[in-house]
Amino acid sequence: MKYLKSKMETLVKENPELKMRLKDMMKELDLEKNYALKALYHSEVTDNGPYQSAYQELDKL
């Protein structure tokens, strides 16, 4: 599975919990959106994360 910014942005738009987590991460860690998206991908999507299946479903669209 490969990180794609556009897919990650779509996933965040579709999931209010991820949207809140992204905003919190940007604020707490003082990260730019691009870096926060990558961090969110690695913490919530990869390695059987809770949003891995939702991320993979975006390939089918």
C-alpha cells in the first residue's frame, strides 16, 4: 500500500474523527498539513490500522 496525498485527503473528508485528529495533530505538534497527513497515514492506516480498509476502498472508486 502506498501513501497518496489525494486519497488521504479524501479519507479525512469522509471521516469526522480523522478530521479532528488531523487538526489536533497539526496544532499539538505544530505540523504543516502535508506532514500531518503523512503522520496520520502511518498511525491510522498502515499496519492494519483502523482505517486501512477504508483507504483501500478508495482504490475501487
